[in-house]
Amino acid sequence: MNPLPMVIADLRALRWTAAAIVTLVALAVAIGVAIGAQERALRQASTKAADDFDLLIGAPGSQTQLVMSAIYLQPEALPLIDGRLINELARDPRVAAVAPLAFGDIARGHPVIGTTLAFASRWGRLPPSEGRLFAREGEAVLGADVTYKLGDKIEPSHAIAGHWPKRGVVDEDEASRRHEGHAYVAVGRLPRLGSPFDRAILVPVESVWEVHGLGNGHAAEDAALGPPFDGQRLPGVPALVVKPRAVADAYALRARYRQGGTMAFFPAEVLVGLYRTLGDVGQVLSVASVLNAVLILAAIFLLLVAVTGLRRRRYAVLRALGAPPAYVLLVVWLGMAGLVAAGCLAGLGLGAAATLAVSGLFEVQTGLRLSFALGLAELAQVGLILLLGSLAALIPAALSYRRSITAGLRG
Amino acid sequence: MPASTVSERPAGAARPLHFSGIQVDHRDGDGRPFRVLDIPDFVVSAGALIGLRGPSGSGKTSLLHLAAGFFLPDAGSISWGDVVVSALPGAARDRWRRETVGFVFQDFHLVPELDVLANITLPASFSGWRQTSDQVARATALAGRMGLTDLRRRAAVLSRGEQQRVAIARALFNAPALLLADEPTASLDPAHAAEVGSLLVEVAHESGATLLCASHDPALLARMQQVASIGDGPLQLKVAA
């Protein structure tokens, strides 16, 4: 038997209703898919952004705030720690590498981060895609999305905590807080990291100190960049990134620098806490989206039962013409399951589009690049909706199956 | 007209249709049972063209539905030759109906979204997956016999007379040996009714099928070989007046 001509005729008869059903199912599916995919993408992107930050050391305070400032470059005013810690850590045998992060300046809305050559290249992992890394004071290396070009003069200004400047332009606020007489030259550009550092301008920490009138941290005016810093008075820094040699070293260092006026922690600890919250919210949202899908399916199911009821004469005629009951059952079921399946497919596409759109907005806001990927969880959710929809469609199909021809013809 | 294309008979020749000891009871609005049909013995000989006359509610439709095996009588049996239709299990009855019966309704009951050709060949989709070229040729020939030329028009845009012609072509598609028609001209205007009525009787006659046709239409009944009255005593066949 070939019920397809009748299925197509049925769908053609439904037309707008069919389109509405597909749209509703698609929306329900898209919401679920988008929520799941978005949450996972956010998790992955934020974890990736924290990749090179094994251990953070800062002044006692909020760990979350330090993570937000040091890794996600959110403008906040942070207390400083003694700059001599850099030398101490650089000498520590448990430390593979240490770098200061000095923030607080912006140029055209891009954060200017003072650090060392080693961290600018992410411990040597990230060679510049254009030009070279900074080699002396006054040179700057640009993140992938920074709007300056190589050779451009970069004039830093004092940033204000909590103020979110528009990137790429010098706003009034920035112009009024310029560090007069100081400028960097862009000498290189880093490849894309997918993290907020893509928008940052990395400069030698010495220059940042210099710009703020704190000397350069070295005894000599023209000393080589980077540790050891042998200056008489070493300026403070808001954060230190430490790369421990081994896992055991990492824990020992964390324990050591949790006391004596500093705090030390693994950013992963903070992220796990954040993800727990994010996960709870995500769970609430996915339960809501599943409920939403169930409600929509229930409404559609009632609609289809009503439609099948209106069509009972049509199906009775098929039986009167000699169609076996299985044919009628297939016509009803295929039509409904087809609509639900079409809605699920469209929903996957729509969910992907919604996720990409939200990810785009999110990247503009935070610089975190979220990559969309359908996870097993989303596919399972769609599969469940498809399964439930098809099973539900069996009910009106079975009702049409059981009705007597004479009763059906009577209408 | 190419009558030969209509009278092909792959499904078997007409056989006598025998109603015996039939009783059909329904319940009225108050739940009291009342007898819809009471046919002690009624035989329609093979290939006969029989009209069925009777007032509304007298059980004409029930009799046709019973003959098509849409439902089973409360007592008695219906047989088609040596096949006791009323004793066949559901699936076998469906198959018997598909192979033997063509049904024409008062309200045509075409599928409005399908075109003329698809409506006529619809019964082929009950058993086969693909439409064969033979089936399309047969449907085209039937449509031609019924005076339908444009097979691509959707049923929804046809006139009522055209719709009933398509419905008759559809009923004939499986070369039924038993053609049942329930008031086939009642919802047509007089001109169309006369045309469609005469076509129905002609093609039934050409194909050698037994025709059992319920109607109020004296002109249509007059085309039958015999007419039975229902509702006033036992069914008796009388030569059409």
C-alpha cells in the first residue's frame, strides 16, 4: 500500500494549520536546543579562556572578581600586591614561570595590559601572527581584534572601574584621562584566542609602571625586559599568573600564598563554582523548555485529534472504497508524525541559528567566542520530542482505526 | 465509446447476491431498540441492474452498507455466490470489498486536494506502492468514458456533475463485480442527474457488474431492469414501471 498520496492530500488540506504546527514544534525544539548548546558553549569558551592561568595570586578579596579582571578583562579596581613577590616566585623552584598582569589603562576602548614577554606569548605557545612581540619599553603587541594597525601610535588613558567603553573609538571620557606624553608603538599581533585577550593590547609591565610614574622596576633605566626586577622600589601589581612545574607544586604554592597578605587560587575552582550556578540556571531553563515543549505537543495533539475527528468521514470513505484499516492508520499517523518531525528538524536549524545569534551578541559583550555544537543532550531531547509526538499521533490514528465505516460515513 | 476498456474483468464475474434472514436493530433516542432492516430472503441475480425505492429512513442506505460489508447484521447472512460475506473476518472482508465492490455516494466524497486522475486511481494505492502504467491507462479510459478530459484538475474545482462522474470512475477502477450506489443523483440538478444516471447504468451494464442503486429519482429508477421497494413489507423485486 502507498498512503503517501493521501498523506500529501491531508497536509495540503491542513496547509496553514500544518505550517503553524511545524512552527510551534520548531520553536519549542529551538528553545531547548539553544539553551543547552549555549550553556555548554559558554562553559567551554570560558574554560578555554582560562587555559594559561594555572594559578592566580592577588591581594586578598574576591576570587571571582580577580578571575573576572585577570582572565575576562572586566574593568574593576583591584588592590595591589607587593611587586617583590614576582622575584620571589621567579626564584621558587616549584615555579616554571610567573608573570604580572597590570591593568587599568585603555586605548580606544581596548584594555592595555602590562605583562612579560613570556605571558604575552602564553608561555611560548603563541607566536605572533604578524610582526613580533614587544622587545623594549614603549612597544605593544595587539590582540587579534584590536583596531590598531602595526606601526600605529597607541596613546593610553586611565580607565575607570565599571565603565565599559565602546571598542575601536576614543570616547570623551578616555580622551580626558589620557596619560600625556606616553605612547606605545604596535609591533606585532597575536593570533586569535577566542578570549577577551583578543581585544587587549599587551605591553611590557615596565612601561605600565613607567606611565604611572612608578619607575620601571629595574635598577638601570635601560635594563632588559622581564624578571628579575631589581629596582629599589618595586611597584605593586593587581595579579600574578603562575605556571607551576607540577600538580603537587601547584597545591604547595596555593597553600603558601594563601597567607601573608595574598590570596592564591586556581581559576578552575572559581569557574567550577560559577558553572554550578550556571548549571542550576541551565537546569531550570531546560526543565522549563521541556515543559514548554510538552505543552506545545499537548496542544498540537488536541488539535490533531480534533482535525482527525473532522476527517472521520473522509477516512470512512477510504475504508468504504476498500482501504485496509492499516492504510487509514498510516495516513493519519504519517501525517502527524511527519509534521512533528519537520518541526523537530526546523527546530534544530532554528536553535542553531538562535545560538549563533546569541553567541555573536555575547562575543560582542565579553570577547568570549562561543562555538556552536549540537550535543548529545540536545539531540536526545529532540529525539524524545519526536518519539513522544509519534506515539501521541498513534492515538488519533488508532481512534480512526476503530471507528465503524457506517458511523464514519454518517459524519 | 471504447466499452471494451470498461468491461475488463480481472476480479471475477458477478455472482448472485443473497440476503437471508437479515435483521438489523438500532436503538432510538430513548434507548429503545427498533428494527431497521428485516429481510427474510432477497436475491439479486448476477449482473442485474436493480433499483431500490423507499421513503427516507426506510433502510436503503443500511441495506447498501450491509451489502458492502461495512457492518454485520444482528441476524442472518449475506452471501456473494458461495462467499458468505457476513461470516468473513475483518481483514478478509476488507479484501473482498476492495476486489468486488464499487461504491458511489450521494455526496461523491472525492478527495478535494487530489486531481481527477489521483482520485480515480486512489483505490490502487490501498494495495500497491507504485502506480502501473496499466492503472493510469485504465483510469484515463474510465475518465474518457465518463466524459472527463482534463485529468489534472483538482477535484475541489469540479462541478457537482463532474464530481459524481469522477466518483463513478473511481468506483469502477478496480473492475468491481458489484456496484452499489446510494442516491447517486440526489444532489445533482436535473440535467446533470439525467446524464450521470444514464452513464452509471450504461457503464454498469457494459462492465457486466451487478448494480444495486438506491434512489428517489423516478427517471433513474426507470433505467433499472427491476425495482425493489423497501419499507412496505418484505423486499420484492418488481419489473420497473
